[in-house]
Amino acid sequence: MKKFLKDINYFVFEIWVILRTASTYMAFILITMLVQDKLCTNEYGKPWDYCQRIGQLTNHQSTSADEIERNHILADSAKFNNYKSLAESIPVVIWSLFLGSFLDNYIGGTRLILLIGIVGDLISAFTLAINIYFFHWSTYLILIFFSLYWFTGGLGALITASYRSIVITTNEQFRPLKFIFFGISMTIGQATGTYLAGQLMFLRKNPDPNEPQLRTYYYVIIAVFAFNFIALILVFLLPHSNIPTSKIEEEEKEKVNQQNEDDNVPSNTKEEIKSKHFLKVFFDLDHFYKTYQCFVKPRENNIRIQIFVYFAVIFLLITNQFGSSTVQFQFAERVYSWSNQTYTEYSSMLNIIQTILLLGLTSILIRYLKASDETMILLSILCGFVQLFTIGTILKPYSFFVGQSLGSLLAYSYLGIRNKISKIVPANEIGKIFSIGTTFEASLPFFASIIYTSLFSASIEHFPGLTYQFGAFLMVISLSLTVFVELYCNKNE
């Protein structure tokens, strides 16, 4: 047991992931509520007590005109995510063009990217606090929160660096388990962040013009700061690599020396050489070229086809994930009449239930039934279809609980596919492959947000479950693609 804990670095990485994911989801819930409250009070001019309880109003408590206006406010709140997604996507795409090759060539770059992300989130939280203080400012100034993504790479850089960290710090024997722990840690972090955000945002009684905030948003900001400060400390406890002197490190030294010769830099101090080299090394167009070539180059045993199809499946899964999360809170308000506290409590509780079910099911299927990666991926996508179809068809609160529980295995699909890719791609190409995937994935939130918010706005009055039905359709396509690639590759191997 002691050796096992040592091999996985005593769960330091998992604790770090929980903290970072929790802080991210706390900020996400906070922004969702802040946008809705600002739109309701500033743009629509509704009274504070109406805006505080807009999600709990039912048809019996409002007139037909009020119900229509309420639906417009909820729809506009969801549509704001289009601008948010665009502000996120552009810098993440640019970063991902260079990030993979950089991480493959410089092991120390993984820790550096993780540190930059934390510092950027701390500064972003400060800009969010300013938006809260000046509550009457335009809702769209909240987009300043995402401007720091130009300097940090956003969530895409965090995920890419995390996957790269798993590959270079974990023995191949424990790597599948580490990927599962990573997914579970993100789920726990999501549940923790969602729950804390809902519980820390109390309704304020009788807001006045000097303090017009409708909720105690600052408590969430404090929690975001605290979680990120702890994560900042833990970064320095993460290992660089499980290989003391790796081939990648040797290549890095050779590149530094070669760059020094090409530039005719005199041999002064090592610090001067490293400083000059580092200023050029990240945004080097050669990184983008190498990443692209690595992604499209021919490979034996239909591996290139597998990579292409698996990433297509990931894109469909992520489209559903981001799209459904964009409208889920407004969906719960419209269909179930839930408040933000009720929504966050139930969501966090379901995340914990899903984690327990995911652990139990994966343990039984992989350890005892010896299910292959392909079988696990197919089962997880099938569970996702059942989840989305149930929630979108039966518009009752119990269907939300049943559907989310039935879809607990869906989280494994992302991890299983990435684990599958890590097995068929050489270790020194993992960063490039995941990075080019991140490049495409980074644009998905914007398009997913447009698709899902448009569907939600068009169907909110008569068929609000349409977005979940559309997600179920994406699962059918994902399932078909997965079956195709497995049958095709098995036939031709």
C-alpha cells in the first residue's frame, strides 16, 4: 500500500485537481447568477425581490405577460454564454497551437503552465470582485474576467498540461488508474465548487442603492481565492517526471545549445542563455508545424483513423457537455422552479452519487469482468444517451435524478478515449496529439453555446427539453462512430 501511494505521489495531484476544478466551478456558478441578476435588475428594470426569486415563480404566481417576460430573462441569461464562450475560445485556440510541442520538449514547462493558470485565475477573480462592487455596470463588462485567458490559455491549457503531467509522472502500469483518479477528482471538484457556490450566495434582504447586490457574491470570491492559494502551494509538490534523466530533458539541452550557436550568443551565464531561449521557445511557429505534422502523419495499423474518429467522438461529447451546462440552470428554473440553492444542492449531490457509481461500475467492469477499453467506451456513451433522453422526455424533477444517475458512466468516455489514445501514440507525442485536440475543442464551447441557447430560446415555452433530446441525438452519432472505428480497425489489423 505504501509503495502504491508513493507511485501515485500520495494523491497530491488529485487534491490539486479538486481545488482547481472547485474554484473554476465556483466562479462559473457565480458568473451565471451575477449575469442573470444584472440582466433582470439593470436591463429589464424588475424589482429586487422579483429577480431574487425568478426561478421559483410558477404559472400560478404570475400572469401570462409575466411568464413571457420571465422566459425572456432566462433565455437572455443563457444567451450571454455565447459571448462568454467566444471570449474563452479565441485565446485557448491560440495557446493550444503551440502548447503541445512546448510541453513535449520541456518537462519543466508543465509546472510553469499550471502556475501561470493559477495566477491568472487569481487576477480574474479580482476583476470579478470589481464587477460585483459596481453592480450597476453593464453586464457585458463581466467578460473582462476572461481577458486573462490570453495570458494563461484558460481551461484548455490546464487540461492539456494535466494530461501531460499524468503521462510523464506515472508509470504505464498505473496510468489508466491515474486517468480514472483524474476524472473522479474533477467530478469531486465540480460537486464541491457547485455546492459551495450555492450555499455561500445568500439572498440579501432589502438591497439599497448604495449596496444593490442581490446576493452575497463576495463569499464565493473569498473561497475562490482560498482554493487557488492552496493549489499554488501544491504545484511545487508535484513531480517533474518519473524518469530522473529523460530523453526529453537531453533534447532540451541540445536545443538550448543549438539555439545558442545559431544566435552567436557568447557563453556568459546559464541564466542569460535560458532567459533568452525561453522568450522564444513557447510561441515558436515550429511548435505549431510539428504539432500539425504529428497529428496528420500516416501511422501503421489504422492508428491515424482511430485518432481522427476518437477525437470526433470527443468533440461530440464535449459539444453536449458544454451546451447542456450552458442552459442547465435556466432549464431547472423553467421546468422544475428551482432556486440557485436548490439547484446547486441537488447538482452537487448528484455529482457525488455519479462519482460513487462511476467508481463501483468501473471497478466491477474492468477488474472483475475484464471489460476492454472499447467496451467501456461504448457502455459509457450508451449511458449518456439514456441520461439525456430521460431528462429531455420526462420533464419532472425525479427524471433529473434518475437520468443523471443512469448516466454516471458517461464521464468515463472522455477518460477512456484519451487513455486509448495514450496507448497507441508514443509518449513523446502525447502533448502534441492532445494539444491539437484542444485546439479544436477550444472552439466547441462557442458553437455549442450558440446551438443550445438557440434551441433553448426557441423551445423554452412549449418544449424546454429539446436541448436534451438534441444531446441524445449526438450520443447516437458518437456511438455509431465508435462502433465503426472498432469494426473497421479490427477488420484491417
